Amino acid sequence: MKANSVCHFYLFADGCPTDWLQAGHDEDWHTIAYFAFQSDPSLDSKRVSGLDHTAILPLDSLFNEILQAFFVQSTGQYCLKKWKSGSGGSSYRLNFIKSLSEIDSEKYPQLNAISFQEKELRSYEQQLLEEFNTLFGGQPIGFEFVTDSRSRPAWRHSYMHWQTGFHVIERPVEQLLVLLLMARIIGDQFSFYRNKILGNKALGFEAFQMTVVSDRLSGDNDLRSYCEYTLRFLLSTDQEQISLTRSNVSDTFIGDLLVDNVAGLLNECMANPKGELAKQLKKISHLKCLEGWQVLRSEDKKHVLKPYWTAFLTEKTG
């Protein structure tokens, strides 16, 4: 198969305010933000050769066009920095919303996000696992409930790989629930774009691949990457069509910073729907770039992901 017969997408993802759930914080809001885009096929050889995304994407014209609204001509740099929770009226936060409003409507990134309260994700547990297994297919993943070495409730999955032998995946429930949700989000995006691209024969692509760029997960470091390893396992497919990576330095690359800021902004709006940030966000409700913002809700004994952009701005800040 020729390299240019493979359609490749990047997906950047990040969460706010913390990666994991915490006991006694049922009412707390979390938001996972993500955006996907097709990488320039002319740069495919650089990616196949193993060149890092932080070296490839600055050469990608579409990537640069998407982020043009955040580029400052006078300094030759992007204006984004890591989002820090605090006063909703700070100039940086308001400038970020202003930059969102200046995104080219013809080239806007589809900025997606899922917001949820901890109590909702906990009650979503069984349905989430069923949806994950349906999405990825193959042999369904089952977990046994155990207590880990620190006496925390945990889930364990044991499996045998024909090449690498026996493996055990074990993480605290507070972590694995979020990892499963992340995998479900990524898998859903993968299926959507794969079907859309490969279903259009006129485009001429024979295969689809996605590179997921996620920030370093809480608890992982250069020596121990248990959470990243677990997420990598959850994303595994027969042909390894989804790969997981991260930038060498956290919160410096523009793609990482964009999803960090989107997650921070939306989560603060969820936590304080009548605050200054939510009021300012309402003013740009005509934009399409945030139509993919969803919220996890329980309805009729079942959980659903509901579009929340317009509803949030009209009901909560009106």
C-alpha cells in the first residue's frame, strides 16, 4: 500500500482540572477537550520515518491555518500559555475568548469537549464499559474488582498475548473510569472520521490511521507510565491503527496548549455558569467551532452525551 493511500489524522486531547476522580468530590466538574484534523499527506513520509509531531506540524499548512487566530504577527509567536484557574475576569482568559471569536469560519477547528460531574461518571460505569467494548469490538474487556496495594478500590484485567505473554492491567477505579472515557472518546472520533473518509471512494484512501497526542497523565513520570500504558492498551486495535504519543515537554506545544485552554475555559464555565467567563462565552454563541461540546447526563436510568453549547449558554447564563 502506498503511503499516500493512507489518510492520517491527529487528535489532541487534554483534561481539566485534574485527570482523576477523588473520593468525596461528587459534585466537581471535569472537562476533557479534544480536536482532530487531517495531517498534510505531503508530510506523510516524515511521520512514517518517525519524526516527532512537534517537528512535523509546524510545517503543516492546515495546522497553521487552523491556529492563525492565536498567532501574533508582531512577535512571531502564538499567544497561548497554560490555562490557570482563577479570576474569570483576567485579561488572558478574556483574550482567549476573543481569539476564539476570530477563528476563520472556513478553517475553524472542530473543538470538541465532554463535561461531567464525578457522580455522573461513577454511575455511568457499567454502561461505559459496554459502550467501549461495542466501539472497539473484538474480545470484550472484562474487569474484576480488587483492592490494590494501597487499599484503594481497583479494577484488574488479565490477558495473554501470543507474542509478549501474560499481562495484567490494574488501576484504581478513580483512574480507570476516566481512562475508559478517554478511550471511548478517541474511539468514537476514530470511527467517525474513518467511516467518513473511507466511505468516500472519490478521496482515494485505502486505510485510516490516527495519532493521539495526550498530555502526561497524573502519576506518570519518565520512569513510571502506568496510566499511559493502560490507555495505550485500551486503544489497541488489530492493525494498530491508533497510536498514542505525547510532547516531550508538557504545556509548550501549541496543539497541547489549545486543548488545555479549551478544557480550562469550558470547565470553569460549568463550575460557575453565571460568572464572567460564561457571560463572555455567550457573546460568541453564533460560532460553530464549539458545537461539539457535550455533557454527560443520566436520563431514564441511562446515561447520554447531550450537545451542550447552546443549551448551556441560554439556560445557565440567560
